[in-house]
Amino acid sequence: MRKILQILFFLATPIVSAQFSQVIEPSKKMSELNKYVGSVYLNKDYQKANVIDEKSRSYDARLKYNIYTDGLELKEGGQLREVIKSSTTYARIDNDYYYYCNFKNTRGVKKNGYYILVELNNNYRVYKKYSLKITDPQEMDPMTGSSVTGKIKLITTYYLENANEIQELPLNKKGILSAFSDKQSELKEYIKKEKIKLKKEEDLIRLVARYNALKNIDLNQPGSLLSNRVQNN
């Protein structure tokens, strides 16, 4: 797995973006989704970004993340392009690092896609991934004359990763204590004492760090946080 320091200290010079992107055409479904309430994009505007290839160089661009297609889009020469999805090509957008990862969950199911690195540790990494809940519009009811507009809702899911294996982190007290069942009593006390709110990213990271510290006390050495966890899909 790539190290964050490789990004921070990468001495890069601009190269032609075509080496890292390809021309795309919006699908019919994308055109339909543009009429829904909500957006398939994390941000509606293109943002300053840097695309990096581990084996080559980097270039500056203006990107926006399309959650529906799981793609990083840019416009160049009047063409809509998408950064090539590769485990060695990644992007920094507004201080968020987007990695295209070939993960699998604890049941061995592939979970490929763009993940945003949230926390880096010698024993584990925490990522978040965006997805969408799409509610299609309902046709007008001839009896009531009413209709339901299509809606798009953003979903954020957090994952704990070790050796390319990921485990979803529940964002509720019952779920997280079940996932970390071997330290349930200690974490329950920690959540109460520190007033942890699991839907706050920084608090979730603090809880994972606490669990890691408790595990290391037991083992007296670094180890995987995934080894004794409840398996989810």
C-alpha cells in the first residue's frame, strides 16, 4: 500500500494529462439523473487537484468526483475525460487523497473503487467511501394528480483496512461495540467518558485508535485489528 509520505514529498513536474485520462461520453442514465433532486457529484464545481502516478510524474488539473460512475472527471480541450482507474494513479483534491483500491472484504468479496484515506497507522488504515441512494421518480397518479420527484442521497461509509482486507465500521454504538466485541466494556466506558459521537469522523478515528491501543497492550506488539472482528458483508 502506498505511503502518505510518498505524496507529501513527491517532487513532480507537469506532464500531459492524456497519459492518465481517457475521453468519456455521458450515458443516458446520467442525463436522467441530472434532473433528480440532489447530485451524483460530491461537489458540483471542478476543484483544484493533483494527479500522481507512482511510476512517473504528476499534473495539476481541475477534477470533480462522480459518485455514480465512481470516476474522477475533468474537462480538457472541450472534451469530458476521466482519470484512468489504476492502483498506481491517484489524486489529491482539496487535501483529500483518492486511491483506486482493489480491496476485498472479510468474506473475500471484491470491493474495488475509489476510497479516501482518512487515517494512516502502522497497524491499519481507515478509509471512507461515498455511495448514493437513488429514488427514481414516480409517474403522475391519474387519481391524485401528484407525482414524486427523483431523489439522490449521499451515503458515507467508513472502513478499516489491513493488508487489502476491509471491514465496515458501524456508525452506531451497538454496531461498533459488536464489531470490537473483545474490548466491548473498555470501549463502552471510553465512549461515555469522552462523549464520543460516532457519526463525527474525528470521534470515530479516536475510537479506532483507542481500540488499537488496547489490543497492543494485550499483545505487547503491533498486530492486525481485523483478526478478531465480527465479519460483515
